[in-house]
Amino acid sequence: MIFNIGLKLWSVNTDHYFEEAKKLYKEKIFSYIELYVLPNSLKTIDKWKTINIPINIHCPHFMHGFNLAEAAKHEQNYNVYKEVKMFADELDSEYIIFHGGIDGKLEETAMQLKSFNEKRAVIENKPRKPMPFVDGKICRGSMIEEIEYIIKETGCGFCLDIGHAICSANSQKIDIWKYIEEFNKLNPKVYHLTDLYDINSEYDSHAHFSQNHIDMNKLFTIINNSKYVTIETEKNNHSNLNDFKEDVKCIKKFY
């Protein structure tokens, strides 16, 4: 049984989702929050400290100005990281998830991440292609050998995003299940889990599990369900977390 199901929220979700999260935690729907830290949201830390739910931290990605692969953004990246570190320190986070960045160089990604000297760092695998509306050509950390390189250079942990792995396998035209199995050999500390609207797509979609496109029976024979499993499905309602509750219900029958 999975004991560590995570709810993904953003640091600015201190209104409706905040109260809903407290309610669902009391109902034992999930066991931790994975908090995506938006830049310049330090003022929310004090409120998150009152929630009495374990919190782990996700660093912003390139959509919010954080791109480890780009040398010109080294100083900006470090300033964003300092805010993220404050969240992690104040909320006693066990890990901090980082994305490898977009375009640029993989070596730059590893060098910048290593420069933070962050013992809680975890690198997340990405799709090969950014979303069509993104101004970029390639995501760093989409291939197994890239993640292996970053781990070797920095000593960080690994977050296996299942949807991202499927999208990358599709870009490379290789079997998705063999690819997930190979990624899983890197001993992930955390899993990110969603469904996909199109299991043959190169683009991530954060679909609800009701889509039934990913074979969850097969997936749960591969992944280590004693680790953290953060549900990253989209949220369709700004005033409640009923869709998240349904997603948890959907996957519980598979383990």
C-alpha cells in the first residue's frame, strides 16, 4: 500500500486549497504536500507553517525564470534558489525537486546545481520536447543518460515523473514500459504520477486518472510504492480539491 501520497500545491495557494488540504489530510486522503515555490512568495511561509501537514518543496522551473541550463541566468537562478531554500528550511522539507532547464547545456545544469551544495536536491526527468507554446527546443534531463550524468556530477537524488518518461520515450520512438523500467533502476526518492490524454504524445498533459490511458496495474508492478508518490493531475476547480480526491480513489484500486 502507498502510505505517502502527495498533494501538489503552489506557495500562493493560501486560500481555498489551503483549507481544503487541511480537511483532506484529516480524512487521510494524502500524507504530505509537495509545494511548488513561486518566486517572490516568501510572505506565505508563515501561513504554511501553521498547516500541520508535512511539506516537501519543488523549485520553480523555466516558466518562472529558473533555468539551470542557461549560463547567463546563473545569478538569477541562485537568487531564486535562496528563496526556495528558505521555504525548505522553515517547513522542514525532506527534499527539493529541481528541473534540468531548457536548451542551454547539460553540463551547465550539473555545474549550477552542484554549486548550490544542496543536500536535499532531487533532479526530475522531463519530456524531450517542451510544450508547443514554450519558446525552446529541448528539455535537459529528459533522457536516462542525462539524469545519470547529473546525479553523478552532483550527488543529488532522483524524481521519476512517469508522464514525462512516457513522453520522452515517444520522442525517441522506444517502448515506454522498458524506458520506465530503466529509469526506475536509478532508485527514485519521489515519483510524480498523472495520466495522459494521449499515451503516444510527446507532450505532457497532467490528465486525471479517469482517462485510463496508462496501465496502472502494470505501473504499480514496477514502481516502488513505499516512496513518495506525488499526484500531479490538473485541478479543475479553484474552490475545492474534489478532483484530487477522485484521483486518489482511482489509483487506490491498483495497489
